[in-house]
Amino acid sequence: MKTTERPTLQDFHIEGVRHINPSDALEALQNGEAVMIDVREMDEVKLESIPLDRVLNHPMSVIMDRLPYIIKEQDIILACPGGVRSSKVAILLIQHGYNRVASLDGGLRTWKTLGMPFDSNLSQGGCGCNWNSPTKTSKSILLSKTNKNIVNGLDLKHLKLI
């Protein structure tokens, strides 16, 4: 597995953590040379994931409980959105005797930007609330002619933020 001592696609770095660029990581996964451990939490993985066989999810919040299930004698690529969590988990694994560990340089944001395999359940653009869906756009916001504080029948003047 081709790694570097310092990241080139992200600013965050912890001394002693090796990094692998997305192209080399994909090649190592496709050739069966490494496994990728996605350290994001389950709710993040449900929204976006990497559709490859050698990608596992062991969230950072439970990684210590998962150590018995992670083989030390294999090349491990750790991934998270930007390379911060994966670098922190890398140093933790190194401290527990995992010597063949690298953090995905630039994280999954860079992975996606470079067009690497990625599945997403997020809506395209916006907040994901489907505001531009046909059912929403067919309804316009109705302002009361007599009271500008009333929108779609709601009195916004007395609306409280919680």
C-alpha cells in the first residue's frame, strides 16, 4: 500500500499517522490488498456510503469495542469526511499494535470530488426538504393582503423560536 508521512490533500495531521491518496486507496481496495474502515457514525453511513466489498463500518464512538474484530495483519485504510476522525483513529490503532494503518488523505469529501465509487441517499442540492418538488412548487406562499405577518394562514408575528 502506497502511503506518505504527511497528507497533501488536507491540513490536519497527527505525527506518526501515514496517509494514502484516494486513487491509491481505491486501487488497494480493488486489488484486495487492503480493507477500508469507515469510522463515521451509522446515521452518516446510512446517508452516504462506499459501495465496495472491502469497506467496513466501525464508528469512532465504538472503535475500542470493535478492536477484536479488526485483523492486525492487514493493510487498513481509515476514512471519515475530512481526515480528522480517521487520523485520530489511526493513532489509536497504532498505539494498540496495528502497524499497517493509513488515513484517507482528504477524507471522503475528496474521494467524492475525484469521482470515486460513492452512493448517496441525499437529495441533490438544497437542504433535503424537497422544497422544489412538484407538490411544494404548486403551492405558493400566500401573504395576507390585510396583515403582512400572516403567511399561509400562520401568524408569524407571534411565532417563537425554540
